[in-house]
Amino acid sequence: MSLNKTAVFSFLILFAVFSSVFAIELTGEFYPAKVKDISDRAYEPALIELLDKAERSIVISMYNISLGANERNPIAFLLQDLLEARQRNVEVVMYVNTNFREIDKAPNQFVNTPFFKNLSDAGCVIHLLPSRLRLHDKLIIVDSRFIVEGSTNWSISALKVSFESDTLMDSPELAGIKLSRLKALPLIDEPKKKEPHQRLYLENLPDSISLPKAVLLNSEYFPRLLTNSDARSMDLYLLLLAHSQAAGKQGFFIDIESMALSLDMPVSWLDFGLRRQVIKSLKKLDKQYNLVRVKFYHGKDAWVEIAALPREAFPVSSKLIIDRKLSQRLKFLLMVKSLLESRGENIYSISKQDLAKRFHIHSWTIGEAFKEMEQVDQLLR
């Protein structure tokens, strides 16, 4: 009986202990969430899908972003996803640690890389914590709803080698709490507000510019631009030429975003998109048409030098540059008209076939341009 009493007594004690354990209530607020495990090799594909589907915002708070020596690595691809998100007008905000235990790492090892400059140029907002503080987060928040959090840094070893524990959560309430925390972090400084770009290269244009005759008479220049329907490159060259003559310089720096707006690209486009289109046309004018020489820098500027062409030139109205309603073929024909007038010739006394032959353009294109010129002939008088 004593044994039974001892057993019963022990059972009662254990029951009391377990009851007290399970009666414990955790303090603090809980938030409803859908949760998915994306540990180890599941992390990268899950994150890529999340970044690619982002519609409004991507916020990243990361201890270590390590590109490594090879630019074609998974970290570079993740950063490329951020650039593509900016092209979709998704807001991208990054909180970056600058305090590392490793002696061989410079405090700003990430922010001094060209890729960081690309992100900044694309409009990503980069917040840096002072190097005396350590930001140890491995946190991504997408569209103020989806949260990725765990142990994974953005490094090749973490994505491809290490065992890492990570969780994907769908919880707008929790996302809001975490975003509020990030906004309260002590930062080096607030990002400077960008000054709005201006249409600088349309300001103070002279009434006319001096256009080299070779650009019309040589089939490799404007005739080729027209055949390729490359109106933007033609307009860009005219603006560059006008700026060169107004400044009295053959070579000069240009503000790429301001040049984009001067070419009537939409103000609503991101800086990255504006730069990309102008750079594309500058490269064509350099490598494909041999009308300029250009060098690009990591900053916002490009160095442009107008190619030296035969000195014979003729005046062209600056309205050809300003008026965006004029088609490329009509601009070409109006330039031909000005060239012929400088020689004492009348464009209407020359057959369309002869004009097409002299200026290396298909006769149908000349005919269509004449139809348009009849409608707007009063414009440039």
C-alpha cells in the first residue's frame, strides 16, 4: 500500500508540474499569418518569385550583401531583380549594415561597388547605419505584406552551401510592425531629395544651327538613320550639335536625364529608364553612325565629342529640334529643302526620283514626306 501511495503521490506532483507549464500564457501581441518554411535551398527560388511579383514595394534590411569576385553569381542576380523591379516602378528601400567583425572588410564594402551605384542611379533608396552599430537583420518585406526572415545573408555561401533556416510569412499586420521598426533605426543621414530634372537642352537654343552638308549627302549618316527609322538618334544628334555650337565646344559633358527630357521622354519614367534610352542612342551615334565619340562614367554624366565632318554647312531652323509633331521623314525633307535653298535650288523643281537618288532615300519615303510637308509648310516660315 505504501508503494501505491508513493506512486499516486508522485503522479499528483507530475500532474501539477505539467499543468502549471501548460497554463503559462505568453505575453505580447500575436499576429495572424500564413507561414511557409523556405529553409536551405528553398530560400533562393522563393525569394526570386517574390521579388519578381512585387507590385508596390521591396524593403530589405541585411547584415551582409557579398557579391564576390564573379559578377555572374546568385547575389548579382538578386540585385538585378531589384533593378527590374524599379523599372516596374516598384519602390525599393535598403537598410545596409556597415559594421563587420572581419578585419579585411572595409566598412562600406558593398556601397562602394559599381552595382550599388547602379541601384542608386535606378532610384533605390539606400540607408546606411553608422559603423559603430551593427545591423544583423536578414529581412525582406514585399508589398507591406510578405515577410522573409531567418538566418540567410545575401552571400554565395549562404545561398548555395550553408544550412540556413528561413520562413516566409504572409501577414500585413506583422509587416507593418517590422516596417515601423526599420523607420526608427538610427541612420547616418536621410537620403537627399533629388532635384527634378529639367529640359536643359531645349533652353536658349539659337534660331538656327549650322548643319554639316555631309550628314545629308553621305548615305552613312542621316539617310541611314532614316532608313533605320531611328528618329531618337537623329533628334539626339541635332540637340548635341546645337549645344556644341551654343557652347562653342566640340567636346562637353551632358546630363543624361536632362537630355532624355529634352528628347521628350516622359517625366514619369524612372531615372534608370531615362538614362538607358539616351545611353542606347549615344552608343548608336558613336559605334553605328560615327557622328559622335562618347565616354560614360559611373556618375550621371557622359562626355560627348562631335565627330569632325567636312566644314561645308548650311543653316537649319531650330524648330526642327523643338517640334515633336514632325515625323522623321518630314524633318529629313525639310533639312534637304534648306540645303537646296542654300545652293539656290528649289526643291519643288526637282523630281522625287532625283531627290531620292541624290539623298539616298527610297522614292516612296520622299513622296510621303512631301504629302506631310504640304500640310505643315507654314510651320517653319
